[in-house]
Amino acid sequence: MASEQMTRRRVLLAGAGDLCLRAGRLLAQRGDEVWALRRRPPADDSAGLRWLAGDLTQKLHGLPPGITHVVYAPAPDLRDAQAYRAVFELGPRNLLAALDCAALQRLAFISSSVVYGDHGGAWVDEDTPACPAGFNGSILLEAEGWLRDRLACATSLRLAGLYGPGRLSLLRRIASGSARVPRGAGHWANRLHIEDAARAVVHVLDLPQARDCYIGTDDTPQLIEDLYDALAQMLGAPPPPAGPLPAGMGNKRLSNARLRASGFVPAWPDAIQGYQGLIETADW
């Protein structure tokens, strides 16, 4: 028992939203000690997580000693550029100042594929130059670099668009007829099921020799009009009419080859199949 306790990892979830909680529960189920940091922790939690109250944009106090693994995954409001910058500029600084960095074995920074910007539908991998078009991508890229300059154990997971339980906005827009899609534009969509994203986070923490970044996406980029039309058919709704996408959605096809080469296999390799399961089981 003493040996088992010595080898148990001590994990901190910095910004305990949906993705982090799913990853944290996977970690707790296998015996890791997991703390979850949030400004307003829930009153109770039955998933084996230990809750901490704290604001990443402020000086942090009372973090557990000997944290070995960190997942940095806050989810600030994209509509507030100042708050977004504070979370990703001040947050990493405040966190590292409060931790014993000598004990850290891995810090997984949850980033986004928005750092790549638009590539005209071309394939994109981790060696593709990042050229973010919006403030969020620029801020994330700066935070990635800041962490890598200070921690050899820091790695970034650049996630595609997440879908899954609790993430039904696209399906609701298609079902209601409010969705629009750029027809004939050759625009690609990249998706990752939220449960695969959580598994990818755990996988990155487990890697003994992680690379500096990984793209987290499924195996199958979809032309966005094909994806939307398939979802409409599943929902029994008419195909969405032509129209522009929201600003900032760069056109690219993301490759998960590096993540797959490290041993990760998505359970939902194709978003159309993944959405089919979601539609069949979702509580509307």
C-alpha cells in the first residue's frame, strides 16, 4: 500500500470545466489524486475530485504540495477579450508561482486549432506555421510559448471543435432552420467528440516523452456542407440554406497523425457517426 501511495500521481485541474471534469474523473477512477480548481466550486461532487476555490487571474494560495501533473484548461468568455487575455497571460504566471515546479512531470495546456488560422482547405499538422486570425488564437499561441520557455514538461493540445453530450447548439440550430452553411466553398469542418478529448488529455499526461504540441481531432475532416446536410437528414430537418459561417472559422483539414502515432486512438473517428449516436441518445 505504501508503494502504491508513493507512485500515485497528484493532478491539478486548473479551470475545471466540462472537458477537465471528464478527464479528472477518468484519472480519479484509476487511482490518481485529483484536485479541481474553480472560482466557485460545487457544493458536492461524487466523482472523487477534491475541490479548490481560486481565481487564476489572482494570486493563488493553498494549492496542494507535490503536484506532479497539471491540466490548464480555463474557459473564459470569448466575447470579453480583456478577460480572455487575463486568464491566459496572468493565469499561467500565477499558477507556476504557487506550485512546486520541481515536482511537475507534465503540464498539459489545452489550446485550440484556431492558432493555425486559415489555410485555404489545405492539410495542417503540428509543423504547419501558426497564423491566428483572431485575438483568441494569438493569446493562446503566446501562452503556449510562454509555458514552453519555462517548463520543459509543458505540452499543448490543440483541439478541434468539440461536440458530444451537453453540446447540442449546432443540432438545435439545424433542427430549427437557423443554421447556414457556405455551399460550394470547399470549407472543411474538424471535430472531436468531448469524451475523446478527455481521453486525449489523459493520454498526453501519460506520455513519458511528450512532444511540444499535438493536434486533437478525429480521423475524418468533413466538408462542412456534407456534415450539416447529414445532420439535417438525421434530424428530419431540411438541408440548411446557403450562407456565411460565423467569422473566424478558418478553412483547413486537421491531421491527428502525431497524436495517433503516440498511441491514441479515437473512439469516434468520424463526426457524422458520432453525431448519429448523440442524436439517438440526447435528452432534447
